[in-house]
Amino acid sequence: MTKRAVLVLEDGAIYEGYSFGFGTTIYGEVVFDTAMAGYQEMLTDPSFAGQIFDVEPLQDYVSVPA
């Protein structure tokens, strides 16, 4: 389930969007991926633990296997 969310960066920039996976205020390093495939693996890769993962809007149209 997605919820409306706000991403506030250190420089004061504010971005509105949607979040999933966690339902409260969090702080952390934002990481992103520009690849068109393989993001499912990145979401489960232990090396990304504790980071905020930003995905390309196109990936919102593709389901993630359970």
C-alpha cells in the first residue's frame, strides 16, 4: 500500500511523492538507480539496508513479485 510522502533534502529542497514499506518519519541516505530493470534485486540487496531508495516513475507500472 502506498501513502503520500514528502522527501526533504539537506539543502531544503522538498519533493512530494508516494512511499511504501515504512509508515513513519525516517532519516537516511537517499540512493537511486537509473537502470530500467533489476530494481527488485536492489530492493532486497542487503548492501542497501537502511537507505531510502528512489525509483524511476516508470517502475511504478511494473509489479514486484511477492
